[in-house]
Amino acid sequence: MADYLTYETEYSLAGTSLTFGAIAYGCWRYAGTDVAAATSKIETALECGFTLIDTADIYGTTWPDGFGEAEALLGDVLAANAGLRNQMVLATKGGIVPGLPYNSAADYLIKACEDSLSRLKTDVIDLYQIHRPDLLTPFEEVAGALNKLLSAGKIRSAGVSNFTVSQTNALQRFMDRPLVSHQPEFSCLETTPMTDGVLDQAQENRMVAFAWSPLAGGQLVTGKAAGAAVEKVDRILPVLDRIAAENGCDRSAVALAWLLAHPAKVVPIVGTQTLERIRKSADALTVKMTRRDWYDILEASLGAPMP
């Protein structure tokens, strides 16, 4: 009998009572519809157990003119549907500023968070992450802003997105509370977090690792790739398809399951705007995958057997 890998179905943010499902729903492409359509997406995600909703202040229909649009639409959804806010863990990010490109100065970061609260029409953000490291602001100052937001009750927890291990350590040095999350790009096409120390640090410090672009921007769904990714995608897809056929699901569910099987607390953030594809993402939790299957996918991605 095959020894299948297992997946956790519930996660928590360290130091809080907040729990959420193993897959998150992301709002990168959420803006641009009416409140009714936007509500259907959130409700479908919650029904599937995708109870952490991830957004950011820069998400909108266009760049840079769409700044704030996704948060504003989500805020309208929450305002129109009493009780919906209490069914989710709400996460957003700040620190990217069109044209600068980054600003994590204390005054800016505090105002950015307050502006997010206003757009989201809520009095507290469950998880606030620095979207990308600002190389011109001292980590002590960034931490000072986060500490103020935490002590004021405007955010319940803080984390980082696209940070290196050393940047995370430097920021943590000045934090009053532990950072609770990493958010790297991670998929079976982009495996760097397994070798650059980010997932190791997540395990060491019991941080949740939220994987953005877990389907490589759709390349692992459609098979359409460009440039250097073409050869790698061509190697990965046959392995995903074999496992998908064995499980009666589609290849995207297998790609998500591959992330869920990692011993770090990896939570894929799915951003599809199609209700049926939101529902199909939940199939990842039922994929039966052996240790050999998992390494088959990794070796296909690397283009070589493990040493």
C-alpha cells in the first residue's frame, strides 16, 4: 500500500488565536467588477475553506493608477455583507509606492496602514506585511512603525513579503513581537525558497509561508510559458499530468498539493477570478501523492536527479 504524504488543513498565526484554511484567496486581480460579483468570489473562497483573504494597497486594475482599488472593493463587499468580516482572516500589505518604488519610513508606513483600514472599512487588520524591503529605511525604524501599529490595535500581527532571511532577522531584532509570516514567490517552477533559507527560517521560527504565484502565473495551468521557463514547464507538466490522472483531478490541484506537502507551513494563495476554478483549487487537499511523486516533480523542475 502506498505511503501518501499528508497535508495540514488548518494553520494559525503565532501569538494570536487566528486560524485559517490551508489555501488562501488572493485579490491581486480582484478589482474591476461590481460588488455582487466580488462578493460571490469571497463567499465561494470561504465556502471552500480559503479563510485567509490576502490583498495589498497597490492591487488594482491598472498600474500605477489602480492603487487602492482592490482594497476599496473588498471594503465595499464587507460593508454590504454584515458578518462576512468575522468569517475571514484579513491580510494586506504596504510599502510599495509607484515611482519610488518602496517606502517603509515610519510615518509613511503608519499612514499606509491607516489608509488600508479606511479602504477596507474595518477597524483592524489581522496580518499586515511589508510588501517589499525598502533598502533606504533602517530596520529599526520599520520595526518601530510596526510596533506602534501592533500596540495601537490597528493590526493583530506583522509579517514580511519578498524578504531575505537576513533582512527578516534584522527586522525581527527590533520587533516587540515575533514576525509571523513570510510571503515568497514559490511554486514547482520557482523553487528558490527551498534553497535560500526562507522556508527553513519559516520552520525554525514557526512562521507561516504564504506562496504567491503558486501556479507560476498560470503557466502550470495552461502550459503556456515564455523564455527560459519553456523548457522547465515542458519537463514539469507530464509529471503533474500523470499524478492528476491517477487522482482524477487537474494539474493545478497537483501543483498546489506539492506546496502543501512541504514541511514548512506553506499556504498557497490562489488568485483565480473564476468561481469554478476557486472550487477546483480545493481538490489539492485530496490529492494522493507519494514521496517519490513529490521528488519526481522537483527533479523535473531542476532538470536533474537529486544528488
